[in-house]
Amino acid sequence: MSATREAAPTRTYADYSAPLWQRLLLTRETAVIVLTAAVIVYSMANVPNFDGPLTLKFLLQDIAPILLIALPMTLVIITGEIDLSVASIMGLSSVLLGVLHESGMSIPAAAVLALFAGLVCGALNGFLIAYVGLPSLAVTIGTLALFRGIAVGLLGTTAITDFTEKWSDLATGTIGESRIPIVMIPFAVLTIAFVVLLHFSTFGRGVYDIGLNDEAAHFTGVDVARTKMVLFILSGVVSAFAGIYFTLRFGSARGDNATGYELQVIAAVLLGGVSIFGGRGRLHGVLAGVVLIGVISSALRLESVTVNVTNIIVGLLLVASVILPSVLAWASSRLPRKAAPAAPSEPHPHQNAASAGV
């Protein structure tokens, strides 16, 4: 009678990982969401007029351009790249909208051409980075100056304010009797599209693979250059759309519109849990980061705090977003992990022979 050997149980990833509640709660995204909720509650209780009827409307209108641009920027940074030209593309699309409308073109037609200009700007960034192989930091610093220079050159120090009232009302209006701005509708559509693209598609898995190791991603079949090209084109088009909204909301096309917005976008993306080195990040954390910065800015304005102080706080949040991963990693390492089940020891050959009656 032959001996039978008991098969060792298969060990899974869960056997070696931290408990589920730790993996869900001890994340940067959760920390930012909790912090955002805490700041909102504190502001409603302590900041005069923060819970007023118009605060939500103005808050969402203020952060709408940042929310929009943060969507493609998240994917760009996950690949390990960066786009510093987004605010300049906003300014350029603003100027084009104003100049074309002043020349007699309708707002929809001018907006389409401004969006096309954003596509061209994004394609230029993408081509230099993805196909020429230049570093994105250097390229987008250069195009930041280039696009802003073109915008300022077209208008100089003047502004175009002759926009049709119905389009300005559309940009500042709300959905029905609610306090939700109409711009939240295209934002919601874009958010769903980017969530599906990043988290539920093969393209999104390729984005993460590129951020972790672009050479390995290439050997696994990911078209690295095309993926980066697409992302920078999306960044350009969405930035142009944000510039169009910005122009119609304030009724003014200027070459210096949206100056400095790139800092707020990048700060929100990094604060929301996206790694500056690439390969990690989720959109819900980024959106929470945008709301957090917007709530802090709104509360400080209601407290009559100057813009310079607000910028200092945004800078501190950006530094904190870099330090936070190390703090969370340390906290996670201090907590106990699930012990992996011990593998059964193999019986000695003499024991097998004895049990078989040999």
C-alpha cells in the first residue's frame, strides 16, 4: 500500500497582507477625504457665512477649472510625467475665444477653434515627450512660457469683455433651483469617462504600468509613446475647455487669465495620493484634494485673509503631500499583520514506509 502525502495548502496574497480594514483606511486617499470633511465641518461651525446659501455655488465655480484639469493631470503624473503648461493653455484658449468672437465669430464656433488650439498644444507637448524623448519637466516649462507669450502677444495688456449675456449666464447659472453650477454637468461626464479610462480599462492598466516601469511596460505590449501622446492631448483639450469656462464666467478674455493655476492643480493631485514618481494614485483622492484646497481658500477669503497667505497654505499642503506617504508607511508598519499559515512538515521516509507496512 503506497503512502499518500498531504498536499500543502495554497497561500494567497491575503495570507501575507495587512487586514482589509488597514488596506482601506490607512491610505492617503482616505486621509485626505477625512481631512476635507473635518475642514468643512469646522468652517461651517466657525467661519461666518460659510454655510450661507451662495457659498456652495461660488465654491464649486471657483474650483471647477481645477477639478477639470486635475482629471487628465492625474493620469499624466501616474505615468511619471508632468504638465506645467495647463494654465498657459487656459490663457491661450481664453484669448482665442475673445479675439475670434470680437472678429464676428459666434461663441460656439470660437470655442471649437479654442479647443482645437488646446489639442495642438497638447500634441506638441506629447510629441516632444513621447516621441522625441525629452523630459516632461523641461518641455512643459518651455511651452508654459511659449503659450503664455502667444496669449499675451495677441492681446497685450488689453481685455475683451464684449461677450453675449446668454453665454455668460450659462457659465454662471445653476441647475434648476439648486446651488449646483451648470458646469458640474460636463465635469460629471468627464469624471465618469476618466474613471472608466483609468480604473476599468486596459488603457488605464497601461498607464499604471508605465509609471512603475516604462521599459517593462513596453515589453508587456503597452504602446508607451502613444499612451503618453494621448494623455497630453487630453490635458491640452481639457485645459482649453477650462479656459473657455473661465473666460465666460468672468466675461473677460485676457492673456494673463489663470496665471498660477498649474500650482493649484499639481498640489491637489499630489495631495490626493498620486505619487510624483508615478505608478500610484486614484481619482477619488485627487477630487478630495481639489475640494480641500477650495474649501480652505473659500474659508480664508470669508475671514478676509489675503491671497498671499492662501498661496502659502497651498504650498505647505504641497509639501505635506510629499511627507504624508512616509508617515502612513511608518504607521502601517507598526500595526500587526496577519500571520501566514504554516506549511505542514513532510513525513520522514521511514515513517511513510512504516505506515505502508513495508
